[in-house]
Amino acid sequence: MAAATARIVKDVPHEFDKYHGVVQETFHIPTPIEQIYFTGNMLSKFEDCTDSLKDIIDTDGDNEDAWEKFDSYFTSFMNLNWMSNWDGTKYDIVFYGVSGYTGYLMMQYLKRTALKRNPEKFTFAFAGRTPNKVQEMRDREFAGTEWEDTPIIQASYDDVISLMDMCRSAWVIINVAGPYMLTQGELLLDACARCGTDYCDVSGEIPWSKRTLSLDEQAKKTKASLVPSAAVAGGYPDILTFLCAKKLREEHGEELRRSIVYACGGGTVAGASGGTLASRGAMGTSGDEIRKLMADPFALGGFVPQFDRNGFKEVNIQTGTGQVTHKIRKDDTDAILSKISQCPYTGIWRAPWTYAYFDTRINRRSNALFADRMNQPYGKQFNFQEFMQLPPEVAAMAASGVKAPAGPSVAGEKEALQQQGKYFKQGEGPPLDQLADAWISFNCWAQTTGGHEARCGIVGGDGYFETARCAVEMAMTMRFDRDQLPCRGGVLNAAVVGQTWWADRLINSGLKFRMGEWMTQEDMSPPAH
């Protein structure tokens, strides 16, 4: 009688809670959906199930027919099927939260690139909390095309069943409903894990990435790949490091000691979308615990200890408490990233890059994931850094000792953008047609433990458009290359899941790429859509 020993997390006292063996407390740490759904109150709403339970109780458990009915109903309750409205239709990709600016970017990428260049035909639907807002965006972007009637699915964090139905409707979910750290997005990841549905989003938020890790083990069980940060931030620097590591391993049989990525951009300055500013503001005004997390270079794991000359790990011992912590290598500290300096390996003059404090955490976790999942890390002593590459005229100033002005605060950035007419409210951003000449580039330099080096580089369009490219091509990789991917199941980084398959799709979609050398000034223009 397996159903008789099922464990449901208690929320408030209820009539059925007194029947031990059916509804009881447990030391199991409940997932986000379990905290809301698996309760005595919710079970009481399933009348067929509760009636069969009463039949068991009334017959002192001796009625086998009653047990069979209860088993059937309780299984439906545990699978969240009894309230389902899913019609059985399954789409290759469902885009969730597409009524705002990021949804606009996804639809633009579909129109300009994916629906024209993707090698496989694919089906898709849009979804959101408020269907009429999603419909408004869909009609604006697809009216008069063959996709003008693209299906719309209603789903909300306030309705767990609707999230489950949406996940049953998709092979892959792309979630663009941010800022993520201000939402109950774990409910969607939990639903994806339960349904075996792959997932990606475009977050650049360390607190959100940390929160998703709690669903890693559950996602492994169903082979659902949950990929936060399938975006420019968290995506491009990591995949370039992966490609350099792969090339050097194949050519020299050596692992990486270090990788450095240099970012730069040009063309029309877009400013920041309202959602981007909201995310930065949320992180900037967080409490001490979140601030401490964001200041930790290994917030997402991948710690590499400092060793002394005798091969022993170096530690710090706190005076008074005796608490012992491992020392962080100087090259791994954020202080290295926050200065204008000349690279000792490449000679490049460099400055702080906005997303370096995020990308370093992502690459360090990828190093650990490759070690754990494939026994093939970037390197056991791997170090990753990221900077903005200074243009020649500014580099000359830096070389002569002239200090560059400090960057603005979040409030200062908002004020400056307002003065320029480039400040956007949350859910808004610049039209892509105004950014036709904008581009962003990343050049990667990597070195092995034996001193061998490799370089590669990419140039894409405006950073917002490139984020749409990253997410959509990640979804295509998980959908159509699924059976070939070496790492599946769990909370994973984009480069760890996608590897060469994702890189190939990015390049085939039009992203400029060069292996063996960097992109030069002559390459710095957006690729054709």
C-alpha cells in the first residue's frame, strides 16, 4: 500500500492531518511547489481522493477496492494531474513572460533570425501571467505573418497547476520574466524539474543563480537541464573559455591555468533597459546577507585553494574564535578586476567590466561542473578574469598615468540616462532599429599549465539582441541536440550543457567568430541578421 505511506508537508492543522501514515510530518526539505501544494488543505479539495480515504478509514483498511481507488486518486494528486487543463499539445519552445521589453527582443530574434536560419522546423508558443498583454505584444510583432496566431498560454506563479500545465506543454521553457531575484521563479524551475522540461533564462543576478541551486538534485532525477543565465552575461565569456580549453587539450594534452576575456563595444549607445536597471537596483539595495554573497568570488562554487611552496593549503585563522578558512588566491579576488591596469600576459590595457563580477562566478562554477560531470575541468588550478578592453586613445592615457573618471552609481546612471532621453521604465527599452550599428565583442586569451596559448573572439550585434540569440540558440540546442549532449540534468551553466553544439548554433545563426586569433578593429561591426 504505497499510497498509505505517502508523506505530505503540513502547513496548517486539518482534519486529515490526524491520520498518521497518510498525512504526516517529514524531515524532507520541501521544494517550492511542495511548500504550496502538498498540504492537507489542498488534499481536502480533491473530493474523489478524500472520499476514497474515508472509505478506507470506515472499513479499517480491509477494503481492497477502496485501496485501489485511493492509490489511483492519490497518484493523480501527487502528480498534480487532477486539476490539469493541459490539452496534450507540446511545443518545442514556450517563451514565458514575454509582454515586456525582453519578450519584444525574443520575438524580434525569432523574426529576424531563428525562423529564417534555424536548420530544424520548430513549434513555439508564448505564455504569461496576463494573456491579453502577451497577445498585444504578439499581435504587434507578428500581425500579417504566418505566425500571427501563435498560441498563448496563461500561467502564473500564483497558480501552481498552470505552471505545471505550461511545463507539460513544452520541451524547453525560456523564462524572461525578471528581475528574477524579485520573483517566485523557483516555482517554475520546480515545475520544469517535475515534468522533465528543459529551462533557460537570461539572468545576470548572483542571488538568483544561487537560489536555483537548491533544485539541482531534483532536476537530475528527471534529466531536466535548468540553465539560468543563458545570456551574454554568463554565456559568451564561458563558451569562449570552453573552446580555447578544448583546442589546447586536443593539441597539447594540457589543462588551462588561466583564461582572460576582454569585452568592448561600439555603435549607438542604447543605455540600459528598465529591467536591467531594476535588477541592478535590487542587488545594490539588498541586505547584508545578499551583499556578502555577491562579494564572495566563489559564491557559486568552484573554489581553488592557495597552496604554499610545500604543497599545503594555506588558511586564515580568525583571532578569538579560531575559525579556519581557506585563503583566496590573489588572482581570484575582485580587487584585481576593479583596477585599470596593463595585462602582464597580453599587454592589453584594461578597465573594470560591469559583468566581470558575475562572469567570474559562472566560469568558476563551470570549471567545477566539468570536473564533477565529465572529470575534465578547465584546470585544477584554473583562474578566470574579465575586463573591458580600453580603446587605443584611452589606453594611451592610462599608460601615461592619466586617471579615468569613476563610473556612476545606479542612481547616477538613471539620472544620466534621463538627461539623454535614454532612460526606460521596467518592461521598456530601445527599439532595435535604433541600434542597427551597435556591436559587442569578446576576445579570449587562454594559457595552459605548460605555457601553451590559444585565442578566439566573437562579435555580435547590440547586447540586448545578443542576449536573445544566446537564449534561443540554447533552447534549440537542448531541444534538437538533446541526445548528443554529454551533460544533462541538474542546474547547469550554458557552456556546460551546450558545449560545441551551442557554439555551432551561435555561429551558424550569424555570430562572427574566429579561432586562433582575436577579432580586430576591422571586424567591429554588427553581423547581418
